[in-house]
Amino acid sequence: MRVTFRCDPALIDTLARPVPARQALPEWLRNMPGTAWSALHDEQIRTVKHCPPFVDAMAFGFVIPLPCDVSMRDGVLSWDWDLPQLAAEAHPRSPISFHVPAQVAATPFHDEAVSIVKFNSFWTIELEPGYSLFATHPVNRADLPFRLLSGVVDCDRFSDVGVLFPAVWTDPGFEGVLPRGTPVAQCFPVARTALDLHCEPLSTAGVGRYDATAAALLSRHGVYRRKFRARRGRSRRE
């Protein structure tokens, strides 16, 4: 799957580039312990650091990085980013813009006192024919002070301008700096194919496999990782 990113010629040598999500895993995941004490079990148990589905979800696809440092002080977002003259006149120059609260009226995200932050994209994204871009909040990143609103964009057709990423600012007490490179969106190419949903009872053989697999999972660690987890190719960045 080839994903092509393009930016204004004036920014190609300095703009923070999209990266495979695996390269943007947070420090808390790298630093968290592999085991932790469980009072319920009265013993050490393995943490989600050893859960392949949890980690693989965080490492899947690619992330769009914040293009510059953004500060939050006293409820005000600000940045100091000296952009050169851009070739495209309609190109945004600020890393963030806003939606008015009314645009999410009657949704769980609505709050008259809070605007919807919009992360401007300085990269266009082109996918192979038949694929759309699923953009969502960086997976399992509740530590970020915002929550991206998920969306699907047909980036095999819509690739002349950047995708914009709206988000709710969820931490009103946040004070500090979101550094350049902070993941603002995690994206996955998805095929536009119709789903054929089919439900049926387990066969006799299926019941046997169910019990055998469940017993194996309960008897020892790492069964899913060793027997079922697919080998993932490493994404390349050019």
C-alpha cells in the first residue's frame, strides 16, 4: 500500500513528516512495567504491555504530527512559527484553527463554552484507487489533552488539499506545550468494499477448536503471539 504525501515546496525540507505509528509510540508505553501487583489475584500479573492487540493497534497505520510547538496558557492556544512565503496562496499558515460550538450542536461533543479545535494539515494525502483514509484519535492515547473526532475521507480522489482534523479539547486544566511532532491523528487506509455479514452456529469441529484454543490461552502465556499473531511488514518512510 503506497501512501503519498505532498506539501508546499517551501516546506519540504523543514516540515515535520508523517511517520509510521510504530515510530510514534508514547514514552509511557515504553517505560511501563511488564507486570504489576494485583490485590485481587494476590500476585504479579502481566500488564497491557504484553497484550499484542493493544500494542498493535497503537502501532498500526501512520500518524500526522503537529508541525510546531503549541502552547496553552490560561485557556489560550498560541504558537511561534515563522513560515516562509508559500507557493499555494490558499494554504493555511497556522497549525490550528477552530470550529464554532454550534457545528457540533446536539452531539455529545457540544459545549457552548468550548470551541472545536481544528488541526490544519500541511500535507496532502493520496491513496491507491479504491481506498479511503480512516482518521481517528491516536489509539489508546488518553494522555493527550484533546480528543480527535474520527472521520473517513476518500483520499484516492480527494488529494489536492490537506485533510483537516477536528478535535475536542478535553483537558481544560492543561497548561504547557504540545511539542512539534506530537501525534494529532492516527490514520489507516481502508478498502471501500461492501461487507457481507453472516452469522451461523459453531460446528462440532468449531466447538472443539474453541475449547482447545481457550484451554491453551489459559494454560500458558504468549499463545496468541506465537500461534496467531500475523507478522507485520515494517512501514517505510521516504
